[in-house]
Amino acid sequence: MDNELPKINCTTTVTIKNTKTNYIYADEAEKDADIANPNTSTTAADIAQDIKVEISPKGMEVLKRIMNQANDKPKS
């Protein structure tokens, strides 16, 4: 099928951080426990989540090819 998207291997890194204290949580469970802890003032609004996606050079070439094909199509 021509409409299937190719699979591109990548590595994702998620960082969960308390914006008030700059503390970086080990995982979602630690963040949830901090929010639920009545002894801290942490709320969900204090949490930021950053996601870093790393794509191999081969994957970037595939992505460039797809983007170029999309740009080459006539606009309707």
C-alpha cells in the first residue's frame, strides 16, 4: 500500500520536572505521589513534561524523503 507510513526507529526520553523546585522525577509514579502528598504544595500545574526524540541519520533520510514527496505534490 502506498499510504502506509514507514516505521522510523527512534529513542524517546521523557523528563518530568517540578517547575517550582526544579526536581526531576524518576517516573510518573513518583510525580503522582508528590502531587497526592498532603505534606507538599505540589499540584499538577507545577509539573512540566519534556519529550526528546532522537532519530538516527537513516531515519532522518527517510523523513526527508517523505517530506520532499509531500512538497512535490500539486496543491489543490
